[in-house]
Amino acid sequence: MKEKLIIFDTTLRDGEQSPGASMTKEEKIRIARQLEKLGVDVIEAGFAAASPGDANAIRSVAQVIEKSTICSLARATESDVRAAGEAIKPAKSGRIHIFIATSPIHMKMKLRMQPDQVVEAAVKAVKLALEYTDDIEFSAEDAVRSEMDFLVRIFDAVIQAGAKTLNVPDTVGYSIPALWGERIKQLIESVPNSGKVVWSTHCHNDLGMAVANSLAAVMNGARQVECTINGLGERAGNASLEEIVMAVKTRRDVFSCDSRIDTTQIVPASKLVSSITGYPVQPNKAIVGANAFAHESGIHQDGVLKHRETYEIMRAEDVGWSKNKLTLGKLSGRNAFRTRLQELDIVLENEDVVNNAFARFKELADRKREIFDEDLQALVSESVVAHVSEHYRLVSLRAHSETGLLPVAQVRLNVGGKEFVADSQGGGPVDATFKAIEQIVQSGIELQLYSVNNITSGTDAQGEVTVRLSKDGRIVNGQGADTDIVVASAKAYLNALNKLDSKAERAHPQV
């Protein structure tokens, strides 16, 4: 039998550290449910000490997830460990993930600690965490630039203290596969009692080698990989879950281990994370990109038609690509709508949100012939956001664009219960709309990103717009979907403004 490869997903923690990708509690729960359906072994739900809101989100995820271990990150301090321990208490299976920097540059410049102090702090934190759970993971932050002798020393110490998983992270994406694989091999051979723990790796993608480095670690003894859906994460991102899982599954001749991931849930997970975070998937992205199984070349098309495996090493349906269509229309009833939500594992917290989502569904069905699951996910996201926080709400929008004339837009907004109207010109109807909104709200924000993607195919498809706004050092993403791109753009802009208006502050997990 093949050994088990543990999939540790950190989309809800490290992935959330992407600029503007911060998630609400409800959004974390939706993604966690999909990760559980996917078969993820460990879900790192957040960093409890970052904020009360994050701790509450971890606790809420722990209450609803049954088949995956729920994990919270913690620095090697008593306050962090206790916050993590309290957050995972409701979990059927809980883990505390303790980290401390071990490279000379981090210990000296960031921690201001001597090596002996770092070892002492790590051991103390692991022993304290055992008060809450016996599933303790320890990470040596910036292991890629740490001295081998010191890594052996600190890993030996935390094993004796009670850690069951040792994570070796390439925190800054500095390594290359041959060297990373050799480092993992040396550690397993050098650390006393290394056979009593699970060895893990966590690689960043700064040089584009996170997946390659992770797989090199697996080939040299690592049996846990820390990764994210779509490779989401800080800077250039993390190792991509879908690429790691499918590499191990496809190259069974090379890897002596396998995961328990239900690969047919990969594409649905990818689309859900993209929709919630506002980070679109590039068309040529491996496994989950729109072109991942497309063949343009005549030679390729001819080969695939004659025998699929001439140019395809995986089947599209094996990773979840399908015409998964919601066959409901404007005559469909509430019961059919609820049934499809249940089939998609979408749980709405109260009847008001259900009513809002159903009303939006009916409105969309009047304008769009076919409703797909992706459309449903988008309108549910809008309904949840509207229920939680909608200080700024679009009442109506009129935009006009004509060749040779400056586009104009008139926007009517509800702001805190009062209606305001503004007209503006712009370089295009979207630009005019944004300027009209700003005449009313006068937010003083900086627009950092404007992106449009189609949710499904066809000229009647909904367009999904993402905007990234920043103000006073805070960055948020806003999303909006509509069959009218200008309306979708206004929704996205207001969604971002509502997030900026929210008083819930989040501390960066590494601060």
C-alpha cells in the first residue's frame, strides 16, 4: 500500500494574507465546507491572535467541520498559544501550529533573540499547547536560510517537548528543487527520533518553484504538504494544492504516496475561492485554468480526437470540469432553489439571507436563459454581503456611451438610509460611474486594480468585476456580478467601500 500524503490547506490563513483577500467569517465557513468536501486533511482556518474576529472565525469553522482537522497558527508566545487553543476547542479534531524564526537574519533583525532563547521559546510553546491538544505542529520559519545544525537542534528539542509534525518552510521562496529535497533528506537523517513525527513542507512561489520544491520534499520523505487553492498567498503565493495533488496522482510511477483528495471537487473549490477573494484564475493555469484542457493546434486536435491520451495526461472530468448546470428558471420554486443550495453545500445562516438570495435568483432568471452553479455562487456571495454590511447600496444606475461623445453616468445611492444622486462624465461608462459614486461618497480612496471576468460562457453571461481599493494603508477587494458590466462594476466598487467602512480591523499575522 502507498503511504498517505497529508494535505494541509492554508487558504484561509496564508491565502488570506494576499492583498485585499481578507475573508469574513461566513466566507471562511463556505470555503471550509468545500475543503472538507474536497477531502483536505488539515484546514488552517486562521491566526487566532491576529484579531478577535479571526479567532471567532476559527471557532465557527471548528463548530461545523467534522471530517478535517481544524488548525490555528500561533507564534511561540503564551498569549498566541492560548488564543489558538481556545479557538480550536469546538473542533472534533484540533491542531495548534506553532512557528518561530530560525534563520540568523530573522533571529537577529526581527526577533532580537539569541539561538538559545529561540529554542527555549519553542519548547515552552509546544509544552503549553499540549494543554489544549496533543496534535502540535512546529514550523521553523525561514528554514531555507537557517543553519542545518541549528535546525537539527531545535527540531530535536520540540520532538522531545511533544510536537508530532515538523514543518520545514521555504518562507521566502528562495530554494530550488534539488537543494530543497536534499535539505529535507538531511534533516530526516540527522534529527533524533525523526521517524516518530510527520515531516512537512511549506513553500512560497517567489521564484516560481513552490510546487516543484514541495514535490522534491515529498520525494525525499516529507509526508505533509502545506498548500492553497489556486496557489493563493502572500507575495507570489504558495504551492498550489491542485497541482501537487494531480502531480502525485498522475505520476504514480514516481511517488510512493497518495492523498485522499476527491479530485472531482478541485475545480469547484478553485471557482469558489476565486469568487470570494476576487483573485481570478489565469486561463493557462495548470489544472484549473480555462484553457487547461483546450487544444488549439490542428495537430493536437487530430491526436486527441483519435486517442485522448496522445496529448492529455489527465481527464478534465477527473478534476471537476463539467457542464454542471442549474436547470432552474423564473418559474422555479423556493424548494427547488433550496435543494440546489444543499447539493452545493451552501448553508445560509438565516431566512433573511435565503429570501435575499432567492429574490436575486428570480431577478437573474428574468435576464439570463441558463443559470449555472457559478452564477448561484456569485449571487449567494452578494446576498451574504448585503445582509452583513451594506452602508452604501446601489439604487439605480444609468450610463450612456456614444461614439464621438464623452460617456456619462447617473448614479443613485442609498447611503446610511438616505438617497443621493450624482452625474458625471468619464473616459468610459465605468469611469463615469466611479466618478459619480465618488461625488457622493468622497472616500479619498486609491483604485489599485480593476478586473473583469466572465462567470460562465455566452453573451448573456454574468460579468464578475473585482476592484481593489486602498486607504490609509488598508487594502480591500470588492466583487460584483451582473449581466451588465457597468452595473457589476458599480456593485464591486460599493462592495469594496462597504468593507473599508467596516470597523472590524485585522492585524497582519506576521506583525
